[in-house]
Amino acid sequence: ASANPWWKDAVCYQIYPASFKDSNGDGLGDVPGILSKVDYLKDLGIDVDMGYDISDYEKVYAPYGTVKDMEALIEACHKRGMKLILDLVVNHTSDQHAWFKESRSSKDNPKRNWYIWKPPRYTEDGTRLPPTNWRSYFSGPTWEYDEHTGEYYLHLFAKEQPDLNWENEETRKAIYDSAMRFWLDKGIDGFRVDVVNMYSKGVEFKDAPVLDSRFYEQPAWMYYANGPRMHEFLREMNQEVLNHYDAVTVGELPHTPEPQKVLEYVGAGDKQLSMVFQFDLVALGQGQDHKYLFEKWELPELKDIVAKWQQFIDGTDGWTTVFCENHDQGRFVTRYASDAPHEREASAKLLSLMLCALTGTLFIYQGQEIGMINVPKSWPIEEYRDIESLNFYRTMTDPARSVNEQERAAELANVMRGLQILGRDNARLPMQWSGEAPHAGFTDGSTEPWMRVHDLYKEINVERQVHDGEGSVLGFWKRMIRFRKEYANLLVHGAFEGFAMEDKRTFVFGKRGENEERAAVVLNFTGEEQEVELPSGAGYEGLVFAVGSYEDAASEEESAEGRLRQLRPWEGRLYLSG
Ligand code: TEU
């Protein structure tokens, strides 16, 4: 894209309030807890930070704090030259929201069509069926029967999260006012827009084809994602609200692998969203028929995905994000590299080096900066808290399902393996602040934290890494963030070029800046030494070592001749053209 607004060069840090920092000892993170760590974020080099059944858009969930606490947080960020983005959850509300309570009260209530109500279907023998066979994200049907009025309401997520009816203009206006203007008027700088491509559901409510014969309910995103009025709604949202505040938006865009479709949302010519979270990279390893049935993948797939979205920015007038963690995904060290004791630090640095060298707006998720890893393999299902994971477990282990003992045992092993790699809880363990304090310093210890603290918090924590300084994962992230800002022309905005893309062990890419300057990145994605070849060809002459994930790489480089380099396990290096 042409102009460079602040949010392109910004490094954003996502906070999941429940697991970040508890200030009042109730075991649940809160807004004052976030406030107490604003300087930690400033020090890391962060420019933005950001905080799903909402019962009142104009309040803060009481255990997290108050609107006053939020005002203090906005002020604290702005005072330090940082910005604040909030999560905007307007595909659905809570079933406790006053709007839904009215909507459900009678068929002729004025708010009835603020949500999506449909009559039941009946089989020939009179059995009641939901309007369609759609599967919700959290297992089971997307429809909940309401005895009171004898109709079903739509919920793509939990049954406590009824979908709003965006077709109704009055509903849209209320959303703009209550969920958006209210917070923008308080000075926030923009929104992370939850499941932004699901507001327009399409016109046809018909059965989805059977892709997963294990269940009655079927994946049905092709019927409700990227619906016909999506772009009209987003244009309206801009005209009515966002343009008046110059607010930044980052929309969550699942089920949209086509660059052409993504461009419709983020193209510069047609103002809809500033950027999106596209799902290709985080979907690596997710099962075809079920997200949590893990499927093995190889490095060239990751490289192709990175190349595809890098080329998207370079080849179009659109812009997007660089991220591989959030509160819905497993930790990147575990998923894309290795969390074995002797490999996890090198892995975390390798991935930091890769992400900090990619074009787009960089988003880091809490704990990523210290290389937090997934839930230990030994943890039983009782330690998991996430509704999506627990419902999946329940459905798969349902005694009513007709599978034999052997199949059942194999399935159970796959379920637990899938959750341990891909489950959302992996990202929701309490933030590991300290190796000494109880509960890793997340809470003072008067109440058990809502979620168990990682067994390895004594080894992986902020305190220890601050003490270890430059050599730690945190120290390396800080250094890479500074480096990214210094060479923004190449790293944040440059054009990407992949080399040896079919190589299964290493990832080599180049970046080209506006003035033909070059960077080259070489990454070893294995636990063994690998030989890589530095990029060659026009512009890549005279590459000089600039930064590496192993501290002593600089001295190694001095004696190196030619273009071949020996990389140690999980080592990454970045070169600049002289
Ligand atoms: O998630 C929507 C989404 O598509 C996925 O990222 C998510 O993994 C979900 O679990 C579907 O498998 C967003 C939020 O990020 C998530 O935390 C919420 O639960 C969800 O919307 C509903 O608001």
C-alpha cells in the first residue's frame, strides 16, 4: 500500500486479560493487573496492546475491573506513546444481554429479529430437527431450541452466544453506537474485530454436505462465512463510525485462503479493514474434518504459506499482519519448532528472528516473548478449561457412539494429542512472571488461579530472563524488535523472495527494500547442523552478517568464505547487503 500510517510499523502485543496478571488475588487476571505491567510492555518495544459473551457493551466484566480502570489504562498507554486496541465482539452477544432477553421473550417483540430465529423441521415420524445440520465451533448444532416460543436461534459458537442479525439496520446502528462509539469516545485507537467475515450469513439456510460421517452436524462455514452483504456492512461501519475516529481495525478472517477474497477486505481503494488475521499459518496441522485431529505437516508447507502472504502485500495494494500465536492457538515453539528442554530457547529465538524479518504488522501474543510452551503432555483432560476443547472431548468420548473398544482407545489418544498440540488452553495458562513467587507471580496465592500454572515456570519466566539480559529469549526479542524498527524499510515493508523452497530442513529468504538494498535470512528448522546457501543473484552481493540467534555467530562469520554457511540446531541468522 502507498501511505505508511503508524499501525504498519507498530509492534502489537495481545493480552488475554484472564491469564495476564491478577491484581486482587482472586486467581483471575484483571485490568489493574495489566496497568501494573504497562512499563514491561513499553520496555519490550511494544506500541499497542489489546484486551466473547458480552452482556453489556458499555461495561467491563466485573472481575476484570471497571470502566474507570479502562480509562486509566488508556491514559497510561497514551502517556507512554503506546496505543490501545480492544476486541470488538459483534457477531454475537451473550444470551444475558438485554437485547437477547427481549428478543427471546415473544415472537412479536420489537427486538425479535435482532437475532436469527427459525422454525423447527420435522421428520416423517414427527421428530423435531433443527433448521439445518450445521455444526457449531464448539461441537453440536449451531441451533438452540427455545421452548418458550417454539423456535430455534442461531449460534455459530456457544449456545450462550446467540448470533446478532446484521440484516436488520436497527441492530447494526445499535452495535455501532453501543459497542463502538462508546469506546472510541473514550480514546481507544481501534479494534481487533472478532470473526469479522461472519456477520452476513448468506441467504440460504440449507443443509451442509456430509464431510464427517462420525456426526450428524457438519462443518458449514461455506454457508455462513463471507456472505453476500459482508462488504456492504463493513463500508457502512467505516462511513458511520471508524472514519470519524481514524481508528485502526484488524479483522479476524477464518476460512478465507483466497488472496483475492482477502484483498476485498483490505484493499487500499475500498476502505473496509486496515488489516486481517488470515488463518493459513495457524491452521497448519489442524485436521481436515476436525480442527483438533492433528495432521502432520512438513516445512515446505509453512514456507509456501509465508511466501503466499508476503507476496500478497508486495503484489497488491493491500496490507496484512504477521502473527502465529493468539489466545486460540498452541504455542509456536511447540507447534513449529521444538519445546524439548535443550532446544526450546534456540527454537524461540529462531522463530522470533523469522517473524521480525517479515513484512506486515507484527503481533506478539503474551508469553511468546519469553518462549512459553504448550501444556505438559502429562496433564489430564481435567486440567483443560476451554469450552471448544472440552466439548470436543465429550463428543468424541460419548459412550453412545458406535465404535469398538480398540477404535475408542485409538481415538482417545488422538484427541489428547490434538488438544496438547492445538488446543486453545495452551495459550491460556497464566503468564509466567516469576520463578520464585507462588503461581509464577501471576496471582498472590490467596486463591488458586483459574487455570493451572505450567510445570516449568521456574525455568521459563520473565524475572529470570530479565536477569539473564541479552542472552535470554526476552532479550533476543527486544533486540529483534529494535532491529526491525531500524531496518523497517527492509523488514516491515520490503519485498519477499524465497529460495530453495522445497528444502524440508531449512528456510532461506531474501527481502528487498525500496532502494534495492537487501536482507537475507537463513533458518535451520531442525535439531541438527545444516548447511545453507546464502541467496545469490542481483542485489545479494556482499552480504554481511547482522544479527543471529546464537550469540557467538559473529565470530564464526568472520572466517566464512563463499556462500555456504553451517547452521547449528535451530539457528537463525540475518544478513544485510553491504
Ligand atoms: O475465534 C474465532 C475463530 O474462528 C477461531 O480463532 C477460534 O479458534 C474458534 O475457537 C473456532 O475454532 C474468535 C475468538 O478469537 C475466540 O476466542 C472466540 O471464542 C470466538 O471468536 C467467538 O467469539
